[in-house]
Amino acid sequence: MNDQKFRNHPTVIINNIVAVAVMLFIICISIPNIDLTMISIFLLILALATGIFILAWRRTTITFEKDQIVVEHNLIYMKRKTIPYAKIASVNVVRNIFNRIFGTTTVNININSSKNAAIPEASFAFRSELANKIRSDLSSKIFEIEYTSEEDENFESVAIFTPKDVLIHGLLATSTWQLIYTFILLIYSVLSIVYGSAGGLIAAISLLIIGELIPVMSLILKFYNFKVYRVGDNIRIQNGAIQTYRTSFDVSRINAIRIRRPFFARLLHKSCLEAEVVGINAAAKDTKPTLCLLIDDDKMEGIMKQLVPEFLYEPNMTIQPKKAMFPLLSKTSIAAFVFLIIMAYPCYWMYTNAGNFNLTNNYAQLLVQHLPIICTLIVILALYWGALISYKVRQFGLGIDMFTMINGILDRETVTMQYDRVQITKLSASMMAKRFNLARCTVSLLSSVGEKRITSGYFYTEELEEVGKIVLDRLSNGKYDYRKTAI
């Protein structure tokens, strides 16, 4: 494959033309009393766009040389991009509906860099046979592993996920706050039906569909047929119902391992496994690979032993000292006081004007009169409850080669990082925290969306300073592997 030059498959021209045509059609039907002149203008725009797409296709090439990939764009001005094989983090293949219709596959190539990492450095569509061959050749150069697409069918996943498991993951792996918002919309919809408010019902259902049903269905379709396994130091993932996605990356590209336990998943004693990997993106906003869907907590250690044993260790976890309650309550009290000032006037206005709503039911009038006050009290109590939970949950632990932070209130996460992945450590303390020799540690890691920051709870300053000291000690004695943070 050395020094071979390729272009995108010609069907990308059709794909782009269809996208522009659909957009122009939507604009066209949204214009009232459209005349023939406007239609002619839209057709002219479509013709010009078609010419640009054809010219861009002819002048965009990718060449696979001996030690690097060269991407050239020569539309308006010359642009040449070189990608050394040593810098490539992952080679991903995606097949959407358009690819399936024309028998093509899109190959996305990502490098290990925080700059523009959420967008593939090179994305080209080829015939499926050619795309699989390119991925195989690149995998052998990058990971030193011979790869064929048939291998994906021969290797067994570290865990079998049924459609029921995918459904549970799609429903419960999302943010708990999003699910609470959905529950509020459901209540609002029921009340709209009871009180005959058609407008409120339509608005609530629309928000429900956009805010919850569409994201949940997207997750279910995305993780359908989920499969993950490891070959040597290479982790391979494939999933997707309508749009299929296959990726592979070396375990050395992983900067952090995260065990997530959303609130409702914790009630079922389930958790999922994610990784921070630079250059993993294969599709839009797909920058944080899921290594394992929601699974029983007692099975998670076995999954990690098969996929990422490098991140398994037994840390000596430390809980926040009792003095940490002082800065936590201080911040919470300030937030509660500000919220109380904001809500003071709405509460007063509703209390004094509820009688003007002409509500026939006395109970309904009392509810409307006191609702802002009740909501204000609930929010303030929730703030203090959150501070108490944060105090109980947050933990911090150091090991020989890595360290761990546990964070969260409703949604919990356990993040394990190796010292050699750390770029920056920063200690911060409020005036109240400094009085008790407490601080919070923020660790910066490289991720596919730039700099990823993970912040601890309040611990004694001397304990948190150990992270930076260990990193410096590893630098001085030669144990620090600079390659793990190279971009």
C-alpha cells in the first residue's frame, strides 16, 4: 500500500448533494407564496454546490507512504497534511445507511493530540473491501498486529450483552438529572391532561421527545450488538444497529479509567466502564469510548482484568476529614442565601396575588399560594443534602504507580489515573479551607476533547501534595514514562 494515492469514493458527491438538496427543500417549503424565481435561485445554488463538490472530490487525495499518511486538499488553496504512523491513536470504520446502500465504508484516522482531537484528522470513504484492507495495513503498522475484518466475528466479547441489557443501558446510563427532568415533564403532561390544557400537553410531550426519548433511542441504536475484546495490547470495540462502528486502540493510549454508577443504575447494583483516550473519535461527539455497558457490580473487576488489568490495584482510600464539612457548609450557605434572595420577590408576589387567579378550589389556591415557598425550601434543603452526600462520598487514594478519586452526589464515578498520564496538578483552597489546612486537587489529563480536569474533595494539603511529589520523583529517578503524555 506504500505510496498509493486514493480519492474518496464518488458516492460522497451524491451524499453531499442530497444533504444540500434536503436543506434547500426545507427552506423552500417554509417560504410562503414561493414563486418560480425563488425556485430557480435554489436550483442554481444546488448546481453550484454540485460543481464545488465534484471539484473538491477530484482535488482531495490521501496517500499512504512508507512512514506517514499525506492528505492533500487543493480546492481554493493548497493544503497538505502529514500524519506519521507513530502518532496515530486509532483507526475507526463507520458504516451509516448511505454507506450500506452503496457498499462503502468510511475510515476515520485519529492522532494522539488534544488539538482538534474530537474531529478525525483524516476521513475517507472507500469500497468496503478496500476500507478493510486499509484498516488491516494500518493496524499492522501502528499496533504491530495483523488484522482482518473476519477476526471481529471469531473473537468473543468479554461480556455478552442482550437487547435487554442495551435497553437498560440506554435508559439508566444517562445523567440522573436528565431522568429527573423527564419525570417532571411526565408529571406536567399528566396535569395538563387532568386540567385540559392542550397547549401545555403538547409542549411537555415535545420537550420529552427531544430531551429524553431521542437521546435514549440514540444510545440503544448506538450500543446494539456491542462487543469488546482485547488482542495483546490492542482493545477492539464494535457496536451499532443502523450505523455500525468499529475501532481499535492500544491500551497505552488510555489516560484514565472511569467506573460510572448513575443513581438509578446504583439501585440495581450496576455500573459501566469508560476510558479517556486521545484520538478515539469516529463519529460526531463520540470521544469517550465505553468499554463495558451497565453490568452487575460484582462482575466489573472480572471485566477490568480482561480489558485493562494495568489499571487494577488496591488503593489505600482516604475519606474526607470531619473538618471538610466547614468549607462545604460555607459554600452551600452562600449558594442558599443567594438563591433565597432571588426567590424572595416571586414568593411574596405569589403569596399576595394568588387570590386574583379565581381558583374555585380552595386547596388549589393554597397550593398556588405556597408553591414558590415550598419549592424554595426544597431547593435549599437539597443544597445542604448535596453537601452532606458530597462529604460522605468523595475519597482519595494513592498507590505506587497510580491513584484514584471517587466523586459524585447522585451519579458516582471512580476515576483511576497513572502518575505518568498526569500533565498538571493544581491545589486550590478557599479562605475557610485554608483555616483548617484543607485543599482540593485538580488533575489535568490529555483527552479527546482537550484538557480533562478531575477534582478531588477536601483533604489535608500534605496528602494532596503527594501526587505532584510522586510525579516529580518519578521524573528524577527515571521511572516516569514521558511517552504516555506525548502528543
